[in-house]
Amino acid sequence: MKRLLFTGILFLQIIPIMGQVYQTADKKASPTTIKLFNNLFKALPEGILFGHQDDLAYGLGWEYIPGKSVIQDAVGEYPAMYGWELGDLELDALINLDSVPFKKMTNFIQEGYEKGGIITISWHANNPVTGKNAWDIGGNAVAAIIPGGEKHDLYKSWLDKVAAFMLGLKNNQGEYIPVIFRPFHEFTGNWFWWCQNVCSPEEYKALWKFTFDYLTNKKQVHHLLFAYNPEKFENEAGYLQYYPGDEYVDIMSFDFYQYGDPSNNSDFENTLDKRLGILTEVAKKHKKLPALAETGFLNIPYAEWFTKKLMKGIGNHQISYIHLWRDGGLVNGNGKYRFAPSQDHFIPVGRDPSFMDFYKLYISNKFIFEKKARDLKLYQ
Ligand code: BMA
């Protein structure tokens, strides 16, 4: 009997260990966050989760219509991933830099989660030294906010606000909703105050580590998966140049957009293929999830972009998710532009010319949208 009991206890202890092959960077991550992380690894052979920024909030010509979604309008099914943006939260603003009220954002996050989708959050924080926006590269801002810097206390107060927002994200049962947090992205570019032209690898790593420690240990936010996210890189060493270390990162990703005329060159799909090759290798070595964190071709000037460019570049690479950037609709006076096909009335032919092509992507079985994501029970 004693032996039986002992074997039973041992067995019960082994099951969760066997189930949790992948350790989250936050050692105190919530059980649901750990489950999500491991389920995303398990889902890699099932396909690529499809995401869209601000999907439930607005599209071309509309905003805040309950239940409406850009992707659902296009293919009849919601996406599997929902991206949101915190920029201006640090200023105590009630709406973000793209005019989405943070209260509505919290509700949208709950809505996406209840549909079985996953949530990712970026943060185009304002420049803490010059007071201008994220695209102002002046003032050696990263050096100023890391420990020892003259704006360090200000940065801590910003993280207090980020923590408060994250701690407000709970499901119907009152549990925290896991979030893929993707701060200080595209650092290999030259357009943000945290980019490589104004921030050394040491400064960046110090910023990342401080941010991680402060949110997890000091603020007790334990439902975040941290996504490391350059833009361009040519090889593994380049990819890892600003990497803070395995103990601070869960997801290895990058951003990659198409620009220019796609009809006479193969640069986009070739470069995407090459970078995904580097990414999946390095992610495997470090036991991290590989993902394409932002992509798109502004206004989709090439109607077959989704299959002939995006899908071609992705090929058979196994990555966790891809995320299309936001559509600028009525919001923020930014004019009308889009990264996802839209059926809205601003397009004279009634349907976006890229609609059929996007539908081909949808039915290709290579991507996961709402229903399959729900079937995969990513949080259980
Ligand atoms: C950028 C653009 C901006 C936006 C920012 C944060 O890529 O879409 O208009 O403010 O992302 O969402």
C-alpha cells in the first residue's frame, strides 16, 4: 500500500514535469502562462497562428462596432492572435497613440482570449529624455533610463503603469490572461530611441534585464512571455547581438515588411526565407518559440502578395505565429491604409483586389485561425 501510494505520488509529480518541457523565462510564471508556452511549442507542427494588430477595434471606415473584426470580415473567421499597443500609457493617457482607449483595449483583450486566441502587446513608448514620440532618437535615452541613469526613476514610474495595465487583464474566472510582451522591437533599425544607432548592445541588454526584473520580481506580473524582436539581421551572430540571455526571453521573433515594386524582384520572399531559416535554427538551440512578429505590404499594391510573396517566403518553416500590422481607418487621422484585405466602401470595386488571394492563404491549411486555435485549447 505504502509503495503504491509512493508510486502514485511520484507519478503525479512526473506528469507536470513531463508536460512542461519548455521553461518560461519568468520562473514564477502563472500555470496558465506556462501551459500556453508549452502548448505553442506543441502546436508548431499544426500550423502558424495568424494574428492582426487592433483587429477588433477598427478597420477602414469603421471603429468600435461590437463583434466586428477585419479578419472575420475578410474570411468569415476571427484571427488566432490579437495584437495591441501601449504607447502613451506611460503618459497617463486614457487612449493610446493610435487612439484606442485603454479601457476598450482591456475589453478587446478579454474578448480575444475568450475566443481562444492569444494576445500580444507592443509598446511604442515616448522618448523619456526629449518628451517626443518613440521615433525621436535624441537624448541617449536608453543610457538615461537604465539603473544609474538620470531618468531611471521616471522609467520605473512608466513600468508601474505597464504593470498596472497588465494586472488588469483577467479572464471571466479572475485569472490573469497571458500576454506576449514585445517591448523595444526593431532595435536593429535606426528609427526608435532604443535602436542600435543610439543604443549599444550593453545598454539594450541592461534595459531589457531591468524591465524584466522590475515587472516580474518587483511588480509581481507573472503572466508575460517576453518576445525578443530585431528587424534586419544577416546571420545568427547578428540576430543575437542584443540578446539579453535565455533567462530573459521566451520568444525569438523579428519584423519584416515588403516595400517597393514586388513584380520584378524576389527580394522579399528570399530574404524572408533566409531570415526564417536563421531564426528557426537559433530558436531551436535556445529552446525559444520562433515567430514573425510583424509583417505586411502597405495597402497591398500587389493583389497576390499573400500567396506569391508571404507564403512563398514562409515556405515550410515552422514558426509559431505571424502578425499582420494594423489598418489605419478612421482612427488617428492617419489616412486610410491597410495591411489586411478590406471589404469596405473606400475600395471602389467593393472588394479588395487582394481578397481572393488572402482567402487562398486562409484555406491553405498552413495557418491557424480562431476555430483551430480554440480546438488546440492553448490555455489548458
Ligand atoms: C506603427 C504605425 C504607427 C503606429 C505605431 C504603433 O508601425 O502603424 O502609425 O502609431 O505602429 O501602433
